[in-house]
Amino acid sequence: MKEKKIITREGNGFLEEKKSKFIAVARPVKTEEEARAFVEEIKKKYRDARHNVFAFQVGEQNEIQRYSDDGEPQGTAGLPVLGVITGEGISDCCIVVTRYFGGTLLGTGGLVRAYGRAAKEALLDAGIGVVNRYVAVSVKTDYTMQGKLSYEITKGEYLLEDTIFTDQVEFRLLCAEEEVEDFCKTMQNLTNGQAQISTQPPVEGVFVDGKLQVLE
């Protein structure tokens, strides 16, 4: 599958420039309706602010892109925020940057830099993850094969979730979908076809803090 990057949680950013305060919030969203609801939520929270600028992109191919300068000079606010999202290649993401005016004009370049920097802070705080498809695999074998299979699993890029000891030893792990076929062949080769292997349907997920977060 084509690489897809998302943010894994809500993130926050803050910047103060010539007494103007820029408060940025990034949130994962799946639809335009969800993004606009988030924008309205932030506008209500900071209803006393002069500007609540936003940008988002959603859709299977990021085909829906929207932004608003919310009263700032055209192209100095919403577009730089959208540029942060598209520049990082983040899907299903909305960022709102609230500005409390500090009394000093920042100029076109100053606004572009301030909105972009605040948005980037929020995006990084939200945690960027790469979406992939993973398959849960169970490998059962007798104890004579335990060391050999354990070595093969731990040296590969697999996520070993559990090892269960009964009359046999069972390894339960997650494997990237494109690697499942080769992995199963390797397990069978190492055990001379004696391994009992079962798989679950693939799921989309992203690693967050070393743990796989399955996407709905």
C-alpha cells in the first residue's frame, strides 16, 4: 500500500511574536464534517480572539483540502498552515491556529512564519506515525524448535506479542502484511513443515510509543 502518514493524538503548539500570541491545536479527523466541527469547537473556546485560522485535508487521496485566513491578509495564515500539513504529507488532519493580537503588525512575511511555526509545533506534538497493514500470526511447534524460531523472530522486524507454553510452544506476533508469506515459509522451512501456523485478517495500524495502535 502507498505510505500514509497520520497524527496519532491531539497536539498543541504556542508561539509569541511581538506580543501576538499564536495558539495552535492539531487533531486527527476523518471527514470534512468532523474537521469543521473541530474548528467551531476551537472558535467557541477562543471566542475573544481576533483570528481563528484553520486548515485541513481529508479523504482517501487527500482530495479535500480547505483553509481559511479568518480575516488575516490573504495567503498569510490558512495557506501556510495547510502547507505544514501537506509538506509533512499528513492525512486526515486539521490544525487551528488562534491569534491574540499584540498591538504590533507583523507584516506579510512575519504572519506566514508565525502561523507556520505554530502549526508545525502542534503537528510535531501530535505524534506522526506511518500507517501500515499488519497480520496477527500464531506459530506453534514443539520445544526442540523453540530456540531456532525465537532467534528468527527476534532478529526480524516483527512484533512478538506473547509466547505461550503448553504441550507446545506458541509464538504470537504481528507481521507486516507484505512479509507474511515469506515469514510463514521461513517458519515451515526451519521446522521441516511441522509448524502449525494460523493468521488473522489484516488490520491497519500505526506504532505509537512502541505499541501498535489499530485504526478503526
